[in-house]
Amino acid sequence: MPVLDPRLAGSDQSLSAAYVAAVLPALLAHYGLDEEDILTRAGLDEHQLKQPDQLLPLVDVLRLFLVILDACGDAGLGFETGKRVKPRSYQVLGYVVLASRDLGQAIDRLVRFESLSGKLGQTRLSHENEQVILRWQCPLTGEPARFLVEAAITGWVAFMRPLLPAGLAPLAVCFRHPVPVEPERYADYFQAPVQFSAAFDGVVLDARLLQQPLNTADPGLAVMMEREARELLADFQGSTNLVSVVRSEIYRLLTEGEPGLEAVAAELGMPSRTLSSRLLSRGVRFQDIVDGLRQRLAELYLQDPALSLTDIALLLGFAESSSFSRAFRRWRSMSPNQWRRGG
């Protein structure tokens, strides 16, 4: 199973819990996998997926899907994930897109409000002669990027296909990564030419397709949902993103020792009481963020045989390895060495 870069645990990249909760049951059923077992192996609990307004750290999302990949062995896991996207996978973003008058307005809203589904890649639309190109720019590289790209672009097609008359399809679907195993399943699903090792990740559309009315268009609902989307976006940019910012700051301070609330608040330029209050308003305690980050990092570091338990303890800000071992037993009900040997 690929090993994630520990630096990813300290990033502010994230994905909506609603997206994961919406696609996961059908995806696991497709592979014949047990949800409780998969979540346990990934270090997640069902409660985390039942908070649709919450953003999961990207490192947790990738760990979850790497566990699924290890269990199913399907290199096309991202593609299969995207196929199972539905409007509810994106919550408010999905519904504001559904209510749009035509495909052009739907794409415009996707671009403007995509951060409601998480802080990840960026979508860009460009016009070239009689074609339009919808590109997705992924911030990662390597195998995780391939999974994310296939999930995102396949998800676009899965989302929009039921909203348009039968037979309409992209002119081309493009992926920058090389040809995968079973490339025919991609062409069969997209009903369009699929280009691998392409210059960009995205889809090419006939420009006239942007004028195509959506069969779910609802002008009244569109006004209401656009207003709600704008308000949620403002909230995301103001307070929802605070948890990610705090996590990143804790990651930066870890190697200097135990990262305290006061130190992080000072780095963010606010009183510690204010920071604590703002986090609690999001349903999160500061110490929970510290513990969650330490656990994720510990499990990533333990996959590196060159790091001793003492090395890992220092990287996590513990004063001694015994403190780290006690914390790890609390997280995983086993010692770090037991976990390192595979439980």
C-alpha cells in the first residue's frame, strides 16, 4: 500500500464529509467490503461521516481510500468512486448546480462554489474556438493525485449525465497519467474518447452544449440556493477554515514540544480564549485537533523503518517515548511496535 507523505497531515487540504458519506456505501458494496472494518482500519469512525457540514482532513480521506485500495486491489478506485457521485454528495453545491437553467450556468456555479466541497483542487473553464475545456488542477502528485483526479473528473460526468438529454457526452475526457489497466471501461462509461498522458486533466465540450437546458432547472430554487451558497462560502472562508489553519499551525510547532493553545493563538494573533471559543462553535476542542494530528502522523511515521520510537516521539512533540507509547495505546489499543508489525 502506498505510504502518504507525513507533511500532508499538516496541510489545510480537506474534503467534505458529506461527499465521503454519500459515495462510500455504494463503493464498498461494489467491492464486497465491510464498512465498519474499513473505517476501523483507516482510523475513522462513523460519527465523523455523519456531520455533513464538516470537512475531513485530506490525509484522513486518502488513508481511508488507501485502505480500500489495499482491500480491493483495483487501480481504478478513483474512477469507480467518481461513478457513484450524486447531487447529495455535494450538499448545497450540488443543489445550486441542479437548479441552474443550463449547463453553462451550472459549470459557472461549480467553479465559483467548489470550495464548499472542500479545499482541494481548482476548476478552470476556458474557451477555445468552438470548444470549451473544463480543467481540474490537483495540488498533489503521484498515486494519490491519480486517484483524486479520476474521482473528480468522473464525478463531473456522473453528476451531470442524468440532468441532460440522453446521448450528450463530452468531446473528450483527458487524464495526464498513463493508460491504466482495463482502459476500455473508461471509454465504455464516458461514451467519449478518453485520452491518457494528456496535456491536462479535464473534459472537452462542444461550446454549444453550454446552452443546453437542465431538466432540473428551477429559477425560484436557484435564487434561494445561490444565496445560501454565498453565505456558506463566506462562512467557510471566515470560520470553517479555522480548524484547518489551527491544524497546520500545530503541525509546524510540534517538533518544538507540546503545542499549547496559548502558543497557537499567539501565532494566529488572537487571545487563547477567543480561539478556544471559535473552535468550540465548530464543535471541536483544541486538544482533539492535537490528538488527531498526532495519531495520523504517528501512523505515517511508524511506516518508516528508519525512525525509532524515540525519533517519532520527538517529531510529535512528546518529551519522551513512554509518553508517546501511552498515547498510542489510547488511540489504537495497542503499542506502537504492535501496530508497526501489523497489529
